Amino acid sequence: MESLHPMVVHYPNALLMTAFLLETLALLLRRMSLHRVALWNLALGTVGASVAVITGRLAMGVAKHSYQIHQVMSRHERLGYLVLALVLGLTGWRLLARDRLQILARWIAWVLLAVACGAMAFSAHLGGRLVYEFGVGGSFGRSAGEIVVH
């Protein structure tokens, strides 16, 4: 195996999506206990996202490259940094406030988490393309030099 990145990315994806689902339910049902559980998922997902970004940076050094791969990989990387910045900010904000946010602040945090999850989902799609379409990090997909016309 060339990289740990494919093994670690699933944890932050699951944790952050779960945090979003729990935050949504907490806001709709007005349950503080769900906010707390969502915060735990957010915090653990943030740690996982940090590991995913670090292992992703390391994986770039050993991955095969072509112009097309570079284009997709660059977008995947930028989205990873965006997600990490958003969830680091959200986690820090909520922890500093001891998760005692007013309702407007909770909705703002929800929107930011939704943006982070959307960016993460698109980044995951690009990561899947890198593996299964271009064969980065494995023996899947076509060779690095092939050109596909859409």
C-alpha cells in the first residue's frame, strides 16, 4: 500500500456527516443533548480531518501524476483544506463558547457545517475518481498517460 490516506478518510467523513445530522435534529427538536453529541462527533471528525489532510499531503508525494490527475488532485486538496479550516473554526468556536450558543449562532454554525459537509462530499467524489478512474494509489482505473475525451 502506498499511503494511509485511503484508510483514514472514511472516519472523518462519517463523523462529520453524523455531526451534521445530529445538529439538524438538535435544531429541529430543540434538544441540547443532541447538540452535545453532535459536538463530540464534530470534534472527533476534526481530529480525523487533520489526519486525513496530513496523510493526503504525504500521499501526493508517492502518487503517480499526469496533467489530468494533477487537476483533479489539486481540487481535491483545496477542498480538503477548506473542510479542515471550516471544521477547525467551528470546533474551536463551539468549545470556546462552551457550546452555549444562541439560536441564531447555532443556525450559522449549522450552515457552516453544511458547507463543510458539501465540500467534503465533493472532495470524496474527486478522491474516488483519483482511485477508480485514474488508478492513483492502486491498480484501479486507466494508466496515468491515457487521455479520455468526454
